[in-house]
Amino acid sequence: MTPPKTSDRKRLLATRSIDRARNTAAGGRAKASKRPAAPMEDYGIFGPESVAWRVWGYPTSLTIGFQRSVVVEELDPFLLASVEATNKVRTQARTRYDRTIRYFATVAFADSRTVVKASEMLMKVHARNVGTEPVSGLRFDANDPDSQLWILLTGWHSVLYAYEKYGPGKLSAEDERRYWADCATAAELQTCDPDKVPRTREGIRAYFEEMRPRLAASEATQSMMHHLLNAEVMFPPLPAVLRPAGWITSRFLRAATIATMPRWQRQMASLRQSRLTDSAIVLPMRIAFRLGATSARRQLRLLAAISPGTVAVVEPMFLGITPERQETLTPADAFQRHGVPTPPVLYEQMHPAS
């Protein structure tokens, strides 16, 4: 068989990555394939030696870490207004979970072309989500840099917190420094300023203290947080015999997620859980996640149940499939190589000066 020409191969790679990006932003839900996973073009923006891969690749990240992230995010009134504007988190909860988890995983593990295409596409989707926050009367914009920074830091902080509490334990000082440097790298895929990303645990705490006076928990906020703490909304339809197990799993995940939240956030959200439950939930969750981490295939099967669209994104990483080029790119290099405008440039194009 005659190998494809270089130009044809580039078009094929571009089409494949664009399709992955579209699925990421628009909610593709491909089931786990029985065919061998295709190698990525490259290692993306982090790669196997990064702390980001180690932390985000542990089973705590796309379960407790993800659930904590989306719950805590709702304390921002402007983000809540953005979510409520579409109401799809309630009416299409499983689809929304799948899309968001897939995007999280794409940033961490996909190749550079897929990452920047997904960044561009998500910005275009968010561009339609603007309006007025009902209490303050101020404008909300899903692509607003401050809002994007809140989402970024809440996500990366939640994933690390879950990893340390229910996973292998606290990172070393050097690994923690590298983790937050990876977070600043991820910020280049959004409209927020990477220089505003704290690089230490103390800096993250200071950021949340600074944000605290701007947060609020209206009845709508509390209702949304309680809704997002119900993990059953992301489960597939279960046969009657498995529904009790689904309910129990959901309750364990809820308790484990609440146990990671500081008391002031729980009080705002009217989330009540005893200190005894906070302590008792740790050991069984650590055991469950450790067992899950022993088998890549098992992790992929579980992921296929809660976020089928994410399987194709993480499969090469979990199975150790070598990419076509064993390299990582900075976001700046990735945007340039693949001809995609950076988020600040795209945001400026969407909001031209009057």
C-alpha cells in the first residue's frame, strides 16, 4: 500500500484533532472502543514526566476533584448566573458532566492540536453565554478573565486537594511548586492572566480569602450545589438490581466531597455534615481509589460509565501508548504551530473596542 502524502497526512491529523475538539466542546459521547487506541500526535502541553499527569491521572481527579470543583464554583454569583441562563446542568445533567469532564481531561492529557482546538471551540461556545446577573444587575460573561481564573483555580485546587486527602498523600514542596507552574501553563488556554496564578499553597489560600467577600449563596446557589453533589445525575441508566449500589456510591461521593470543603463554604451552602463523617469517609475512599489505581483497564471501564466521551482522550495516557512525536509544546508554541488564535486575541476579536 502506498503511504499517504505528507499533505494528506496533515489533513487527516487535523481532521482527527478537530473532531476530538468538537466532541470536547459540544459534548461528544463516544463509547469506549474495542479497537486499539490511536497514538496522539505528541504529549500535549504537560507530558508523562509532569506532576499534572501524576495528579490528574489518579482516580480521585475526575471523581471527587471534579465534583468538588463544580460545586464550589457555584459560589460565584456571576458563574451561577451563567449556568442558570441555560439550565442545562439540570435538564441535561449527564451530558453536561460528560462535556466538562472531557474538557478537563483534554487540557491535561490530549495532544497539542486537540488542546488548542478545544480551547478555541469552548471560547466560541462560551461567547453566546452573556447576560445580566439578577441580583447586582451587572453583566456576566462566561469568557471573562476573572471568571475564568476562578474556574481554573477552583478546578486545580480541588483536584490536588482530593489527590492529597484520598490518594497518595501530600506532594513534596518541589512537586507542589511544579504543580502550580503547570496550572499557570493551563491558564494560557483560557482568557485569564497566567501571572495571576498563585504558585504556592499559601498563595492559593490568599486567593480564596480575597474572593470570599465576593461570593454568595442564594437559594438558587444552594439548590444548584445540592444538585451537583448528587453523583447519580452522571450515572448511566441503571437496571433495578444495580440502583441501590448507585445510590450508595453517590452518597459516599457526596460525603467525601463535602469533607474536603472548608466550614465557611458549607455554612454558606447550608451543607451539614458531622466531623465524625468527615473522618470516617477517608479510609474507605482511600482504599477504593487505591484499588482503582491498580488497573488502567478498570479505570477506563469506570470512566466509560460516568463520562464515555472522555475515554478516547485519556486512553493513550492510561495505556502508555507512545505518541507520534515524543515532545511537549508550550501553549504559545501549540497555538502558533496549529494556526489557532490565543484566547486573549480571540477574546479581543469577540469584544472589539468601541
